[in-house]
Amino acid sequence: MKHQILRRFLKRPASVIGGFVILLFFFTAIFGPLLLNADPNAINPDICYQAPSWAHPFGTDNLGRDMFTRIVYGARVSLTVSLSGVLIGELIGVILGSLAGYFGGWVDTLISRLIDILLAFPGLLLAIVVVAVLGSGLSNTIIAIAFYSIPYGARLVRGVVMTIKGAEYCQACKVFGASHGRIIATHILPNSMSQIIVDTTLNLGTAILTASSLSFLGLGVQPPNPEWGAMLSYARDVIRSAPFAALIPGVIITLVVLSFSLVGDGLRDALDPKLKNS
């Protein structure tokens, strides 16, 4: 079964390329700062906005800091924010969606209305509201990403659970006296994992884009922490005289977000080939 899933995924060249970019992103975030062993906040006013060269492959920013070093360290910040926020949001969403889909009735009504309220806000606007209430910073950005991720995961899991709970093996478990918690944990959630994995992968790309947008607006990760969206914000005033300062972080954000989207599509087709055929 696992070999079949892998073969179906490998049949999509775009998803394979996206997976390679994501692996490179994770490797850079985890090991890049250890390999560089450089200070991303080292200031040198004499070389502000210096064009890319052998000494500074990506050039320098408004304070003369090496952009390559800051891009590498920024990958760790982006990974921390997106992965933490999405996992927290998905966990809460899975719990809420499971309860709503399994029990139905007033439980479903209450949770569904809460989800509808969150879905009424555009994703970025919801994140801005959360940050505006809690304040800017790394931890509050993670909370904002989590809030953003909750309703989508909850809505997806609710629909899957409502379909699975009527299956014969779930009804048999009830007849033999299995508890609700045991049925959800051992039968329903394992059969929902493929949809949860795809949703999580797609949300990771969206989370990176949202975190970068918050930092671009000055509401996310605060200086001097290196963050891709903040780097893009610093360069907007010199986009004509030093276009590389905005182009490099912008292209990297686009590549990573697009790669997560391509991998998510590939996983969706690989884990559920009937969806593609339909």
C-alpha cells in the first residue's frame, strides 16, 4: 500500500520538485544556522544595499547585514511559526470536528456556529485581529496562525467523521459496548488521517504566507529577528535602486508556498486516487 502511494506521488513531477524544495527548506531551517556559524544581525553601515557578490551572495540590506545569512536564519523562524501554529490549530480543529461530526445534535450546532464565525473572517484579517488583541511577537504570531488553521481543519474532519461513523465496523463497535472515545480514537481518526495530512500540508504554505504578511505589516515577528516578510518590508522603499533586496525574499516566499501547495495536491491524489478519477 505504501509503495502504491509513493508511486502515485512520483508520477507527478511538479509535486516531486515541490517536495525537493520543501526538503531543502527544512534542511536549511534546521542545519543552515549551524553550518553558517554567522551572526545574522551583524551591522556594517558602510555596505548598505550592496549588490550580490562573492562576499555577500544575496547582497546586503538597509543596515549592511548579509542577506544570505538572514535568509537562512529566517527559514528557521518561518518553520517555527508555521509548523507550531498549524499543528496547534489542526489539533484543536480535529478535536472540535470529531466531536461535532460524531455526536451531532446541539454539540454539532454549537461547534459549527463557532466555526462559521471564524470562517466569516478572511484568513489574514483574522490573524491581524488576533495579533492586534494579543500584541506582536513570535509567540502571538503562532497563536494567530493557530486561530487561522482551526476552522478549516474542523470543517474537514467534521465531514469525514459524519461519513465514517455510519460504517458497519463503527456500528459493530457500539454493539460490543466500545466507548465513544475508543471508537473515535481507534477507528474514526485513523481513517481520517489522509485528509488531515493533506490539509496540514496545504495549511503550512498558507501559514508561511500569513506570517510573512504579518511581518511585512509590522505586526508579526519583530526586529532584529530575521524574517522573510520583514526583509521584504525593509526593501520596498528601494525597490528601484536595489531591486535584489525585495526580489530575493519575495521569490523564496513564493517558491516555498507554491511547493507546499504542489505537494499537498500530490498527496491528495496519491492518498485518494478516486478523488482524481472523479
